[in-house]
Amino acid sequence: MNIQKILSKTRQAVEKYGMIKNGDRIAVGVSGGKDSLTLLSALAAMSKFDDYDYSLVAYTVDNGADNGPSFDEIAKYCEKLGVEYKIIKTEIAKIVFDVRQEENPCSLCSKLRRGALADAALADGCGALALGHHMDDVCETYIMNILQAGRAGCFFPVTEYENTGMRVIRPLIYTREHEIASFAKTNSLPVVTRTCAADGITERQHIKEL
């Protein structure tokens, strides 16, 4: 799949929900997975359009795991795109698995990673944090909330935090996961192999299979 289809759906989401403002400095959370790398690719391409005026900086949160992956290929890809790239060093893996010993670690891990991203983005003067959630994530989160929390709800396309002035935006919410997978494969994106001990056995994976 070429980038035009991804761009079409990304622009549709961005424009409908007013995700990007002129002059924005946007932090892109890049985990190394296909979703975040596709998001980075789309936003980098859109930034060259005449009707958009924003800059990007990509961040990867290193959770400090002993068997953590290398992010060298992501750094090279960011250089190719002309996007500034930074790695945020943390001890999230130690906190989640050793200190807290969470049975269902994903929620805490996600909160800690997002907090680290937001802190770094604010320190660098970013007004928005872009995350790679897609349409399948929307559906899965909605179903998880119904089955596990007894409420119908999901994250928003844009979330504004008045205390910090930060906006969290999700430009891929109209894009299906299979479209992202096709784009990542066709364009040989430098997807990083996951090394998390909980990978494949999470509640979200159960909902995805359901």
C-alpha cells in the first residue's frame, strides 16, 4: 500500500477534529511498532504540504528492560524523514515487573510511558503529542470498557489538558490495522521486535481475538 491512502484518512481525521494548529511543534510517540512508524511517516509527509505549518520531533521511551531492543534503525529512518529523534531513558520495566509485580501490567506501563512522553514533549516546547491509535484500537477499547468496566466509552480523537496546555491527538483513528500492516510491509518500515514479557497474553489481545 502506498502512502496516499494512509494520508487521505489521516488528513480526514486531522481536519474533522482540528488536531493540528498552525505553528505546532508536535511530539510523536514512536514505540517502534508498525502503528507509530506509520503515524510518523504520515505526519512527516503531511508537514510538506502547503496548507500545513508544523514541525515534528519523535520520541521513543526506553523502558530500561535488560533485553530491550536497539533503536538504531528508527534513528536512521527519522534522519531519512528529516525528523528530530530522541530516546527517553526510564526504569518503567523495573517499576512494573519488579517493584509492583503487576499481574496485568499493560495499563500501568501505558500510563508511565505516556507520562514520560508528555514530560519530555512539554520540556521541548511541544503543544501536541501524537499517538498511533487506529480504528481497531477504538473498537477494542470500547468493547474492553463495556466488558471489564461496565461502561460504554473510549478515548477521544483529541484530548486537551488545561493544566499543561498539552493536546493528545490520534490522527490514525480512521485507519484500519490491516491497512497499517500493509503499508509497513510494503515500505519496509524499521519495525522493532517486541521483547515485553507480557506480549501476546494481554487483555487487549484477548479482546482483539474476540
